[in-house]
Amino acid sequence: MSAASIPLRAETLPPIGERIPVPTYDRSRLAAGVLHLGVGGFHRAHQAMYHDRLLNGGGALDWGICGVGVMPRDRPMRDALAGQDRLYTLMQKHGDGSRAARVIGSIAEYLFAPDDRDAVIEKMADPAIRIVSLTITEGGYDVANDPTPRAGTWALMAEALRRRRARGVAPFTVMSCDNLQGNGEVAQSALTAVAGLDDPGLAEWIAEDVSFPSTMVDRITPITTDGDRAAVRESFGVDDRWPVVCEPFAQWVVEDDFPAGRPPYEDAGVQVVGDVLPYELMKVRLLNGSHQALAYFASLCGYELVHEAAQDELIRRFLRGYMREEVAPTLPPVAGVDLDRYQAELIERFSNSAVRDTVARLCEASSDRVPGFVLPAIRDQLAAGGEIRRSAAVVASWARYAEGVDDQGQPIDVVDRRAAALTRRALRQREDPVAFLEDRELFDGLPDDERFVQAYRDALASLHAEGARATVASLL
């Protein structure tokens, strides 16, 4: 810690406030109206930031956030926030190299489920909690393959709702903030499935009485590094154990379905709409899908940082063609959005050298992301007779990546809950080109489509014979 830096705590906010913006509201009067499961970088850069913006506007002090760490791996976050009175620094990185920072104070409480599961359940059962939101990653919704469904996030929520029903307390609204198409419906399906394991009546009550608004969330939030901590100290004079870094862009679209009440989100710049689906499809297929289109090719080419790959003219042209020719045709009109301009802006966001997002992060959890972000557009294009060459090549690049070695012979660490099975199939594909497609749960019908399989095989053969860069060039 440099001599000039100030440790971030509630008592040090006045001097820190002379350097960067700090909360202007009285945090001693802040009460939690939202309980959030999964307090990671994205939640702190996005939802908690919007709540902080709302609170700084005056009022809404009953809409603070109670953060909950669900997994044992959340312990370091618990410790960092506890040592800083739940305050943290949010640092935006602009493409021109400039930075802006502010202190976020909207997390009113923090609970750690592995230490006291019942305290979390009782907090959710408290009538003051009117919304339970969550960012638990895409894989967290796959309860069918969860070996311990009675011990996880959904079981906590089900028990809290059981207690509320028994006590005559109206249910809270469940708001998923994960990157899933129809995330409200997906959340409802997961929660009712777990609730029904022991109490079918509870599952029926949840299905009938609990609201699950869908949302669309967007902000690139790379993993915080020691260099980011140093930058916060050196540039802003704040010593923060776990700051959050993000791009300047942020968007949040929320379906207006909150019977128990909600914050005046419009006042914080949130788009509250009747139907999230057009925004959701646009973001999931164009942004998240294009991240996947970039990620595996970039990794095979040896790129480590997203912006370096996105600044490569071959990859930029490939992404623009992928978006324009194979994704945009599957999207309905989106009110107030120019899709061509949105696509161009995405390339520029990916190219932001200050953010330093990693290719490895985009490649994580591929067995959740590719089926959710890429395959639906392929199915729509196949049904419409549209172009799918680039999309099939994206799937082939994933299969080639799963072999665990890049085009330079360097090892790749495949980080995925299905990593062993993915790699086992990928290592067979030089002899059996469709081996990777054998998982019917992942690919659901695509292996039976001759046009897709042929395009996939052509791309995979090129990846093996010519390498990733030449394959991308052949697809322009």
C-alpha cells in the first residue's frame, strides 16, 4: 500500500470522497429489500451499481441489497467485503486508456450460506425481502444433473418460500440476472423441480403464486487482477481488497412483473418493459454468441486477451459476417435499436484494450454457453434455409479447442464441468469426425441435420489440416 492510499472502510469515506465519488446516502439507514445470491464481479459491476445509482438519487433506502455467498469458494469475497464494511470500488476502463472510479455502497448486508444456512433462509423469509435475485452462472440452472439438489441455491429458496407460505407472508419475486434465454422461465423450472422433490404442493404454489420476471443484463466484467488493485491504489489513492473493473457500457432490461413491489428502476436508467425477449435474444445471440465465436479460434491462434483477437482484422471480419449473415436474421425487431450499429459497437467493445478481458474466461463453461448462445441461432437458420457455415465452424472450433492443445502445441486448460467428457470425445475426432457431436443432451438434433454436419466436418477438417487462422480466412 502506497503512503498516499486510504484503506476503504465506512469511516474513511469522507477523505476518499475528496478523490472519487462515494455514496451520498446514509448507509446506516439502508435496509435490504433485495437478497442476491452469488455476489461476484458481475453483480457488483451491474445490479449493485444500478442500486447504488438509485440510492444516490435520493430515497429508496429500503431497497438495499443483502448479498449471499452460496459456495465455499465465495469465502474470500465474504472476507474482503467484511473488512471494508461491504464497500468496494468500481473502476471503468475506457478504450482511450482513461479510467473512472467510484465507491459502491448498496450492499447493506452479507451472509455466507456455508457458515449459517438457516440465517440465509430466514433472511429470505423476512417480509422485508421482496425480491430474490441471482447470478449463479448458466450451469447453476441444470438441476437435473445436480447430484445434491437439496443442498444448493434452489433448495434455500424453496425452504424460504415454504416458511413464508406457512407464516402467511406473500412470496418474494425471483429475478434471474444470468445470461439465459427466458431466464425467468428457466428459474421457475429449476425452483419448482427442487421444491417438488419433497413437497409437490409447494411446487404447485410456487408455479401459481411466485413471479419470475425475465431480464437482460449486459456489461463486460473481467476478473479482477492484482494489477487492477494496484491501479486503484495508484490512480485513485484507495486501498481496496477486491475492486471491480468493467467497461463503460452497461444495460439492464427488466420485465415489469413484481407483485411484491420493486425499486423505481427507471430512475437509475434501467429499461423496464413488458417483453424482454427481443432484447434478450439480441444480447444473448449477438454479444454472448459472438464471444463464443471469437473465443475458441482466438485460443487456438494463441491469443490470451480478447482485445488482441478482436483487433485482428481476420477475426473482426469473421465476427461481422457471423453476426450479420447468421445471427441477425434470427432476431425480431428490437424497439429503439439499430441492429447494424449494435453489431459494430460490439466489435469496438471487444476491442477495448483497457479492459484486458481474457480469452480463457470466455472459453470457460463452454458446455453451458455454446448450447445457450450459439446453437439456437443455428437451428433457426437451418429451419429458414439460411447460412450456417460460420456458425458450424464456431462449433467445430470448440471441438478442436477441447482437444486441449492449441495450434502452436501449447496446452489448453479446459475449464468446464464436463471437461473430461468433452476432451475424451474430442481426442477421438481425428479418426471419427463427428465424435464430439455424440452428446445428444448438448446438441439435441443437430447431429441428424446433414447440412449442419457437413459444414461442421468441413470446418473441423480445415482446423486439423490448416489451423485456426487459415480456417477463419477461408470463411470470410
